[in-house]
Amino acid sequence: MIPAENPLGLDADADRDAAYLIALEHGARPADASFSALPNAQMIEGGGRSLLFLVEPDPFAAWEEVPGRREAAALHSVGLGLLDHLTDARAIDSACLPEPGAAGNP
């Protein structure tokens, strides 16, 4: 599968495994994260077969910054500082999902 856009990380309220299981219970399709920079991440398919990582706060905390990265980014910037929207996917927040068996939820 070749996604149309880069994978997107969604904050999963500090419990990505629970959010992943809830997403699957509600019809999400699992995706393979083994090719990515976060090979142990939980990933599902989003709209248009985009890839959505379910991440805990600061998934890159253990990474070491490459020396000179910030300077190189500033030198080669095209002015895009923030990308607001890629798909119509919604963050999976377990507090926002209806209980299984609730009205309108299988």
C-alpha cells in the first residue's frame, strides 16, 4: 500500500494500546507500522487509506536530535510551520466513544 499522504500521529490519551483496541472494536482496520520510524506503534487506516499512528505523549522523547538540524531546517524552510489538516480522521479519545451496547453503537 502506498498512502497518499504521510502518516499522522494522534495523541491517544496516554494509553495507545487501549485506544487501539477500542478503535478496532468500532470498525477500524489495523495497519502495519513495521516499515516506519515507530515500528512498535499502533497504527490504523484512516480516510482514503491514509495511515494513522496512535501515539502516547511525546513519542520522540528518547530520540537524540541531529546536530545542526534546526539550522538546516531554518536555512531550507519553505515557510510551512504548521500543517493543520490531512484527512477527516478524528482523534480517538476513549472518553468520547460510546460504551459498547449503547444506543446507536453495536
